[in-house]
Amino acid sequence: MIETFKIGIADDVLDDLKSRLRRTRFAADFGNDGWDYGTNGAYLRELLQYWAEDYDWRVHERDINAFSHFRTVIDDVPIHFIHERGRGPKPMPLIMSHGWPWTFWDLQKVIGPLTDPASFGGDAADAFDVIIPSLPGFGFSTPLITPGVNFSRTADLWVTLMQRLGYEKFAAQGGDFGAFVTAQLGHKYAGKILGIHVHLAGPLGMISGNMPDASMFGPGEESWAAGNAAFLEQESAYSRLQSTKPQTLSYGLNDSPAGLCAWILEKRRRWSDCGGEVERRFSKDDLCTTMTLYWVTQSIGTSARFYAEAKRHPWTPSHDRQPVVEAPTAVLLFEKDIVKLPRRWAERYYNLQRWNVAQTGGHFVPMEEPDILVQDLREFFRALR
Amino acid sequence: MEHGPIIPFSVHIEESALADLRRRLAAARWPDELAAEPWEYGADMKTLRRMTDYWGEGFDWRAAEAGINRLAQFKTAIKGGFVHFIHERGVGPAPMPIIISHGWPGSFVEMLDIVPLLADPARFGGDARDAFDVVVPSMPGYGFSDRPVAPGMTPLAMAEVFAVLMARLGYAAYGVQGGDWGATVSTWLAKLYPERVSGIHLNWIPGSLQPPVGGADPALSDAEAAFCARMAEQAARGVSTHTGIHASRPQTLGYGLNDSPVGLAAWLIDKFRMIADCDGDIESVIPLDRLLTNVSVYWFTETITSAIRLYKEAQGAPVKFLSGARILPPLGFASFPGEVAVPPREWVARVYDVQRWTEMPRGGHFAAMEQPQALAEDIRAFFRPYRRPGA
């Protein structure tokens, strides 16, 4: 059963958030202008002040509710999703999967141009029916109390969801963890998938296994192997923690909006193409909306657990055919993203039809570079309609 | 530097801080309960809730505080920051001075039981000739010592601070003891001041120790190779995930832990349970009141962030020794069976002068809390030959 859904956060939840923010017992920071020790205290203080005193959730709640939301339960897993019908002669169904620490709302800027291209300077023939679920345990796909829901299970849930919506065949798109959900759709369900588009490339066993060999990196990709290694060395402790003990972390972050904000903010700054100035890519309102969505849905713990589920229930192939991902695939990488795998590897792993590397933009593509993403999606899927 | 006032100190937490803690504990926003095995994904919520409910409603901080204050404490400013320390004079004919350094997730609270055992052995069935003048500092950034205000407070820098402290107390020669970070600080004290350190007793070998291997030094023995492989495998498996965050982005984590007492308790107690010799039941080896005394010290002093930043600072002073580098003072090592990773003796002997190596019958990473009597006996026995008459 699919129910329509409207977001309406109770006043007392917002009041409690505000009072917690005002009573924050702020951890002292020093010698940390470059954020080397993690989230910078002065900027965090400024953002928390804004969140408590100036930010108006109701404005953003209205914007979010301008889209059509639904909820359903599949295999005991609550799933929330946006479903917007395309305006055009024959809209193509497209399910878009977000990542961590994202929410469904990180896709906000592409919904209009993808569903209604004619209103955004495009061609109505490029219209999509857009389905944007919250990953299990994220946002309004909560509470998730069932263990074992990893990205592979999520792909299974998406197939059921699309069937319920009457889509037997559909296209899929994703970044970060959503790219793994998307690639798994292209691996296990290639017969149902018109094509996949990912802006993070990686073997499905990457979280539980190995990365491609450094010798695979070709011309123009020389710095990527070193960049990947640096990321794993310096920036991946959060991932190791969330892969093993997400619950230990969750108590503090679910109880302290300052703690939650610091945890997510550091990633937003470090992973985006912002030159160290996070507001070049995310306004204070953007950041506070993300934080509020995590806070009011109490989803930081279960979202972190998505890593542990990937680690504990390693990906298992559904077949041993090559390429691993048989669905037609487009890869769109961004030079400033955190992990980039080589084209030579991608050509063997996916049924690769399209490969582009954008020079600007980082990890949070739909928020950072929505136009590049929309353009690439239209061009790629045009041939598959 | 050697001179400076030593100010008597006792712990007294304001009533308003106690009330604020109780209010925060009562208002804790717990995550949804997960249908999974207890502790499978980290700190178990039922256990944690029982502990933090008790923290807010049953635990008597004033009694814990009185217990701490039964030991003589002082503060003195060294290199711009106040250092808090216990200083209990020995009861015996010629007490030997000893400085005991704690670690993380502990604090000086780890040593509350062992201080009297070492200072006044006769009172506990021992020999008064084994008495020590016991000094237990709070490491800079921990407990009631000041938090550093600039980067660079490495374990090596702490050793320099503690050497000043001992000099200021008038001790020209002394023993050093420690586990966890305290083992690293003790190692640096022994390395930097061999003429002052009469002996070094450890119950943990620094996990980051890099002794010289190959070339002029022996190649790895089979046992050493197996040890190194086990360390690499554990690192890959993410066994020390807490420390990965501490060593890379500690500040990011600190905001939540400094603002949420249940978050802090989860972070500390999960670690205690992981590395104590307790078969998953931490309260069977460390009483809940003592665990909560330790957590309370972190909470009231707001030191969780400064404490975990040490893991990052420590990268500025790696425990790495080139060929020929030796730690001259004799080493006594108490090897506890539940300890996280005890290297083979030959690994330790590459750098230290191993004079005593005791296989302890039981106990884990928190030897001074889990097995104070056994640890005290090993410390007494080790230092007996190194006591200087009249010192």
C-alpha cells in the first residue's frame, strides 16, 4: 500500500531542538584554522547560532512539500519517496538514489529540470518520471529497526517499489552509496533496467574488498590513485567507525544537535569543491535543512549503520558474466570528488556507453553541479528511450 | 622552570554542574532500539541506559569526590599550564619516588586503588620497605590538568612536563610506571632522562613502538612476524576504530561527546568493555561506580576533546627508534593475559633493557583498576633492586 505523505514536524520537536542548540556545551577548539583536527569551532559556532536563531524550518518544509511525497512499507522496511510525473510525450521512469551524509533533499535542484525540461530551457521529449526515495534508515525512511539492510537489499526494495508504481522497466541514477544501489540494479536486474548513470564509480565489493590496481589509471588520471590513497589514509576513519560501531557513535549524535552538525558539516566541506569555504557550495540554509532533516527523523544512527550493513553483509554477485554491470552505463566523474576510479577499469566492469569527467564540482553533485548532471542525464538516456 | 608554587588542590564540582548533568541525562534523546544482538553494532542500548539512568539517579558523585579527596592532591604550573596531581607520601623507612602515568579512556581515576597499596604497603599486608612516594599526574588535557591551548602536547612533551614536576617535588631519582598512553609517556621519561629514571615498569608496550629491525639488528623472529601480521590484520579489520577518529578528526567527534553525557558514556564504556579482561561484562571487573567516576571526571572537566586530540598530537613524536638507540633504565613488564596486543619479548628487548617479564594470571588493559593488588605486587618486586638507600 502506498500512502501520500506530507512533512509536518511538530512544534515541540523544533522547540526542543532550539533549546538544545542554545544549551550546547561547546567543546573548545584551537590551532585548527585549516580544519585539520576536524570541524572548526568558530565556524561551527556561527552555524549553530544561525540554526538556533535565524533559520526557519517552516519555509523549507513548505518547499519540500511542494513535491509529491509518499510512504510505503516493503519487507518491513519503511520507505519514503518523492514521485513527480514528467511533462512530455513519453516520460522515462528514473529512480535516483542519494548517499551519506545526504538526504533525498540533496536532489531538490534536479527534480524540476528532469520532470519538466520544457520549463527549464530543454526539450519535453527528455522528460522523466522522477522517483527519489530516502535510503532505508535515512530521512523519512525511518525508523529502521531491522538489521541487514545493505545497499544490495536496497536495490531489491527499489525493484519492488517501482513495480508497485507500475514501472516494469526503468532507469536508475545515483552517487555515493546511491551509486552502489544503482550499480547493483544494473548488475542483478539488468533486464529491467533501461540504463544506469552514476557519478561515483567503484566495484560493488569495494566496501568489503579491494580497489583496482594503480596500473589501470591512464592519461589524465595520474593523480587519481594518489588522491584515492590520501582519502583512505586521512579521511576514512569515519567510514571504519560507521562500518563497525555505528551504535556507539549514534548516542551522542542523536542527543546533541551540535555533535550531529559537526559530524556532517566536516564532510560537506571536505568533500565538496568549495576550496575550504563550505558556503561556496552550500548556503547556511542548505546546511541547516540537511541537519534538521537528520535531527527530526533521528536517522543519524541508522544512516551510519548503512556502512556496517555493507561491511557485515558483503556484496555477493548474482552472476559471473562480464561485464559485472550489464545495464548500459554512463559514468560522470568530477575532478574534485573524493574517490575516482580509472576509465580502463570502468570499461571492463560496466557496459560502459558514456564517460565524462567534469572539471568543477565535488562529491555532492546534484547540489553542487545540478546543470552538468541534468545535461548528462538527458544526453545519455535520450539514446535509450 | 624547576621552581614554582605547588598549590594544594581538592576536587569540588559545583552543584549547578551536577544539576545540569542530571537534567541532560533525563532529557537524553535515545535512538530507536535495533532488533539485533546486544553490542553487535556498538554500545548496547539496554546496558547503556541502565548505566546512565543510574548515573543520573543513583550514582553519588559527592561520595566519589570524597574518595578522590582522601588522596593528597596539588596543582602546579609547568610550561604555561597547570598540572593536577596526586602526591601521597610513602609510609616506610625509605620510600622510593614513583610517577604513574594513566591513559585513555582512563584518567588519574584509574590509580585510586593502587596509590594506597604502593604508598603504604604495610597497611595492606605488605612490607613497609616497599613503600613509594606516589605521584599520579593528570596528563595535560585530561582530568583536572589544564587543557593545552596550542598544538604540540605530544607524549614526549608530556614527559618533559612530568620531569619538571618530579624535579619541583625534589626528586632527583625515581621510578616510572604506566599503561596505555602512560606507557608511552613513561618510555619517553626513561629515554630522555636515564640518569633520573631508576627503572621503568610497564603494563602495556606502546602499540606504535617501531624498534629497529634488520641491518645491524636481528631480522624478525617467527613470533615477531606473527605479531606484526596480527597487528596489520587488526588494523585492516578496523579493531581500533575509536582511535582512527581520534588520530585524524578528533575535534569533529568531540562536539557531540562534550554536549551529550550519554554519548560520552557510550564512547568511553564501550572501549572499557572491549579491552578489559571481562568476557563482555565490564562491571564484573570494574565496579560501575568507578566507571562512572571516570566518565564524570571527563564530563565535569570537559576534557574529552582535548584528551582524544592526543592521538593526533602523538603523530608528532612517533615512538620510533633507530639502530643503536636504547632505553637505558631497566624495564619490568607485567604482561596481562587480557591485554589487547602483547608483543613478543624479543620485540621489546630491541629497545628496552628487559630485566623482568611477568606473566600475570588475569587482567586486561586497565590493570590498575582490574587487578590493583597483583599490579602493585609486581611493581614492588621489580623496583626492589633499584631502590637507592637514602634517596
